[in-house]
Amino acid sequence: MTTAITATITIANAHAGRALLGLAAGGASYAVEIGAAISLLRYLTRMRRPVVFVTDYGHDDAYAAALIGAAWRIEPKTVCVEGTHGVPPGDVLAGAYHLKSLALAFDSQVVLCAVVDPGVGTSRRAIAVEVGGTCCVAPDNGLVSYLWTETPEQWRRAVVLDVPFDAAPTFHGRDLFAPVAAQLAAGTSLYDAGAPIDDPVVVPEAFIERLRTGLRGRVAVIDHFGNAITTIRDVDVGASSVASVSWKDGSTTQMVTTYEDIASGVGALFGSAGHLEIAGRGAGSGTIGGPSLHDEVVVELR
């Protein structure tokens, strides 16, 4: 007879300084011998945090793979994950959205390495932030806008990174951001990585403008399915409801819960990251009159 064993391990964060382990077998609970628990905890705490890459590098060149090589050169056991290399070239707003989306998907014990850097080699700062346990290294150009502003002040920290003297001025992703991400993943503390700051760049276009009876935002991302994801968030709408959504040359009053609920034409709904999307049922919204990337979008509230 085979007994199914499910082990559930919850490790409290470092600030709590304790761990709780549970073991269930065949539906019954058993105490874990303390020696075995300590050995398991020691093993788990040696595991490195994964590094998740978000860039505008694409897949046609060697740039994306060079980040992995740079991380492995510093820490050969680094676990490297491709978040996306499909951010449109230089599109900081899209990069900020993808970082938020990935931070929601991954456990907090992750290091995001974001490189959408049209100002590479200039005087723009290089930074690392820690937001609720998630770390992110990035150029200081607004990529961390959502990560920073959506985290309570007491749970966020930031440092400015020194640029190595031998870093290529055109490739800080390889020579700065990936190595620092690998170090943080291996256990280097944030404040050992750089000098503290409290003012990462936050781009205004990532957020809404409040109107007399509504909200104005813009399309931040057109995803693989053709959905137009906006900067208008469910928290911006709050206790109100959406009466209509309009953009240049189009509008909709179809506010739905799922894509399948769209009767015809274009509808609107809040997506998995809490942002308003303009979508079509089985079709990209842009092919049936929806907005284009970066178009302004206005929501009327009731």
C-alpha cells in the first residue's frame, strides 16, 4: 500500500527569525523530529533565490544569454529564469508593468533583473530595491515605479550601485545588473550592494490622472493576445464602478469579468495584475477598433 506524503514547509521571513514545519501522511499529522527539522532548515536556507530577467533584448542577438553568463561567472549556482525579453525597445512603462506582474507571480524570495535602459552609459543611476522581500536591480529610469509605489514605506528600501570601472558603457546589463542580481540571489544584503537612497525615479505616466467624473490613463502594454493593458488600476477605481471606457476613435460600455463574457466588439475588464484591459473575444482588440500602444484611455465612473 502506497502512502501519499505531503510535506508543507513554511519558513517565516528573516525578520521573524523562526521556521514552522509540518508533515502530513495519509491525512494524519505527525510531529517532525527536531533534529531532522533543523537539518532540513539548514539545507533550505542554503538554496539561492532565483534571478528573473526582464529586458527589451529580444532573442535574435546574444544579449539575453550574456546576462546568464554574467550571473554564472559571479555565482555558478545561480538559478536563472526568463521572465520576458519581449519588452518593446526602450519602453520603460511596459517594463514596469511586466516587473509588477512577475512580482505578483513569484514568491517574494526572488531577484528581478530588469534591463530596459535607453540611457545606458549616461549619468542615470543604477539601483537595487527591496520591496516586501522581492529584490530588483535596474537602471533608475522608472522601471521600479509600480514595485516602489505599491509597497508600504516600511517595507521598501533602495540603494544606488557603483558602476564598475571596466563596465562597457553600452552593456550595463552584462557588466553591472546581472552580476549584482547574482550576488543578491546568493545572500548579499541590499545595503552591502550600495549606498542607501530613498528616491528611485517614478514615472508619472505609469499612473492615472483624476478627472471630474473619471480617470485618464494610457495603454502600457499590448500583450501576445492583443489585449490593451492600461495604467488604470482597480485601486484607482476604488468603490466606484466603470460606466464606460473611451479612446481615440473608439469606446465601450461592456464592462465584463472574463474575455468570454464579451458579447461582440470590444469590452473592458480588470486583468490578473489589477489593470484595466481593453479586449476582444477571440481577437486582438486592435483588430476590431481598440486602442494602440500608448494611446490615452478615459474611464467614466459612476
